[in-house]
Amino acid sequence: MASLWPQFGDDGVLVRTPMVLFREQADFLNAQFDGLITGKVEQKKAPMNETVDVMFYIVAPTLSYRYKLFQASYGFIDIYPVSVFVDSDIAIEFDRNVDIIIKTSNEEELKSTLTKIFNSKKCRRVLSGIRSNLVT
């Protein structure tokens, strides 16, 4: 009997998951501050769940401090859309007075959203505050 399963070659269907993108950005933050300020990506453990929930933290290991910059949620099988949850200070910079959920339809939209979050006044304030406390 022959296999009845479809063949998977290099058909270009693979999509990078948001988790890969988040970890890459955490690595860039780690490198920028020589490990004194790091990015930490944590996945909520939910067995048998169709949704992946991820938190992105800015961490100062020597200060025992961490700040949740955002949380994201996406499907395990159907990866997009990705819902990104931010605090109200960052939401205001996105011109969202109440809505703190940003939906992204593809990787490019997610990258654009992350760029805005990482360059937000709130994120810069957090990084600046951590740097000040590392010096003292």
C-alpha cells in the first residue's frame, strides 16, 4: 500500500511564527545592552490549547526587575491574525484611546507594530529608567 499523506517539499508555505520574531528582537536588545538589559519571551503554558499566548518582558537581571512590554496571542495552526495587547500609555501613541489590542494580519504588520512599541515613549522611558538605575 502507498502513503495517502500529502508530500511536503520546499513549497514555500512555511510561515515564521511570531515567537521567532519576538525571540530575535529579545536577542537584539540583549546585544545592545551587553546583557545588562535583556528581552525575555515567555509562553503561557496551556496544554491542548489552540492559542499561543506570549509575554515580552524587558528585564534587568542585576536589579531583579522586569517590565511586561506587551502580550501577544495567536493561533497554533492559523498563525495570523496576531493580537498584541499593550498598556494604555502605548495604546495612546497608537491613537487608540481605549482599545489596547492591536490586530496584525501578517508578519509585515506585526513588525510595524513592534517597531512602534519598541520606539514608544513608554518603552524609551522604561529603558532609560533601567539604565539610570544600573549606573548608580
